[in-house]
Amino acid sequence: MLKFLLPVILLMKFKEDWKLVQMGLGLLSFVVGLNCFHNMYMYMIGFNLGMDYISYIMIYLSVWIMFLIIISSEKIKAINNFSSMFILVNLILLFSLLVTFSSLNYLLFYIMFEMSLIPTLILILGWGYQPERIQAGVYMLFYTLSLSLPLLGSLLYIYMKEHSLVMMLSTCVLNMSWVNNIWYFSSVMAFLVKLPMYMFHLWLPKAHVEAPVAGSMILAGVLLKLGGYGLIRVLFMFQKISLSFTWLWVSVSLVGGVMISFLCLRQVDMKSLIAYSSVVHMSMVLCGLMIFSWWGIMGAVVVMVGHGLCSSGLFCLANMVYERIGSRSLMISKGLLNFMPSMGLWWFLFSVGNMAAPPTLNLFGEISLIVSLMSWSFLTMLGIMFMSFFSAAYTLYMYSLSQHGLFFSSLYSCSSGKVREYLVLFLHWLPLNVLILNLNLVSGI
């Protein structure tokens, strides 16, 4: 694991050199990619760190998204808006994510899970756009911290009982009692806020709308996946109790997903719409994780990877529009097909990915999740049906409202994208559509 962590620490030393950091992260993602030929259960063990298949996928996603973030945030360097500090904050965030995903100890996992919150908060407060970013940062901080404290208590209770906090060595909690139920809820709630589950999602749209492009990309691409990853790591201790509460999580997620889909249909802010659509995708992931079947977990991991790439790409596109027009409103930025003709294709490709159409990873993941939900209860078909329909509806609404119509401008202008922007979008789109050719890499089949 140190061969992944040391380059990140070394790059912090060269934070002044933007190009070098870009190159370094690109090479690091290539090195991480070379490790995909391992098919062992657990490898790279040492210093309380190690990787299994799910950790590896998440680490690869983190490095890849961070590489793309540095390329897409060139404007910060162009206007010299504390660019070296920006690089440092992003690299600290990447470091904390790598250690979180590779820790074999629950306490180290918890510390790094919380540590990733601080650089994210600095990104939102330091490089955000509107004055409301302070409120958004406080929302995010207190939502996450207030329900993380019970998790710490739960981990200490595990240590008291087991005398060890090493993952996979802790035994399952078998009997149902009110103490064990409280223990279960306190262990799970921190991850449900991070995911975010419906009713705990209010921090997410605020944080996304106020964050700079880097903040939005890392939030959508990786930080939401921390919740899903944490659930996978914690739930195997509470399998018996979790099965008796599955009905609660699945019903809240499905009803919440449909309600958020309705909410998406009346959004006028591009970023807000994409952020709310993340909540819909993650509610499907939560259903798959809580059912805890093979199909459910496999589908959840695939959707997390697919959503990370697709949602990050959409935030990139929204930022490109914002940099040129100065507004994210769908009422103002109409007719982008006339204004940015060559970006129309990318809008279409990512919109297609967002509604889980072939050949994206989202399609395979959602089919797996639908299989797991239908095998759990046939009644879930009603919620799935509405969610699938409305996710296509609000994505088409976003695409058609932004691309078609009359572009209002006092000057006739055409602003095509830069090569750098096309590169970022291509590097989001390529793994999203090509990984489906090698599904055993993503799903661990």
C-alpha cells in the first residue's frame, strides 16, 4: 500500500508545479490500474493496511477522479486563486481517502473517514462561489459529525467485547435485543448520512451547489461511496439484526427515491438537479446493500463506480456552462446546442449514462439491483418502476431544457470547448462505457 501512499505525500512537496502534479496523479492511476490482475482475496497487507476487491475498486476510482479534478480546475491556476493551496488540500483529501479504503482496522477507518470531511469543507468554504457556501459547509459538517459520534461509541463497544478492532475478525451479533438494536443503529447511521439516505440528504444539494467543480466532482465521485463502502464493512457483523430491519431501509429508500425524482422535475439549477439525481441513484444502492444478497452487493458496487464517473462528468459539464455564461439556471442557459455545438454530444452521452442506458456500467448495476430487490419482495416492483421512469424523465428534462430553445445573447457567439475539457469528459466517459466489456473486474464475479 505504501507505493500508493508515498507518491501522494511526495506530490504535496511539489504543490507549486501544477503540471507535475497532474502528471504524477496520471502515473499513479496507471500504477493502481496495473494491480487489477490480482485475484486474491486480500493483498498488500502491512501497517494495518490492505486491499480486497472492493477496496481496490474504490481506490482506483479515487485516484482517477482526483487526476481528472486537477485537469478540470485549470481556472484556479489561470486566475491564481491560491492554486498551490488548492493542490495541497486535494492531495490531503486523496491521502485520507486512500487510507480509509485500505484500512484493516475499524478505528483507523473511522479516523480517516472523519478526516476526509475537513479538506472537503475547506474546498467548499475556500473556493466556493456564493456567500451561502458557509451555510452549506456547516450543514455538511454537522449532519456528518452528529451521527458519527454514535459510530465511535459502537466501535469502542466492539473493542470492549472482542478486544480487537481488526476487520473480518469481529464475530457476528446473533441475538435480537434492544441493546443490540441500538448498537446496530448507531453503527449504521453515520454511513446512511454519508450515502446519503432520503431524510438525511439535505446537506448534499447545498454542498454541491455551493462547491467549486473540484468539490462537486470529489463529492459525487468518491465521498458518497464512503457511505456504501462503510456499510459493506460494518453490516457483516449485524447480518441477523439487519435482515429484520431490511423492510425499513428498502421502503424509505424506494419512497424517497420516487419523491426526490419528482423534486428533480422542478429544479431550475443544473447542479441542484444533478445533486438530487445522486440521491435517487444512492437510494437504489442502499436497497441492494441492506438486502445483503450477492446480487445486491455486486449491483451496489457497480452502480457506485458508474455513478461516480457519470455524475462527476455531469458536474464538469455544468461547470463549463457556468464558466462561460455565468449562470447555472436552466431558464437562462437555454439553446446550448447553438452556443456550444460540440458539447451537445457530451451532454447527450452523460445524460444517457445518468438514466442507465446501455452500454454504461449503470445499466448492469441497476439490473443487478432490480434482480436483488425483486427476489426480496415482489412489491418493490412498484417503486422500481416509478424510479426508472422518472430518472429517465428528469434526465431528458435537463438535456432538452439546456440544449434546445433560444440562446439569449446580445452578441451572436459560438464558444466551443477547449481540448483540455474534451479530454476530461472523454476520460470520464471511457471507463464508464468500456468497463462493461470486462464486468468481472468491476463486480468480482
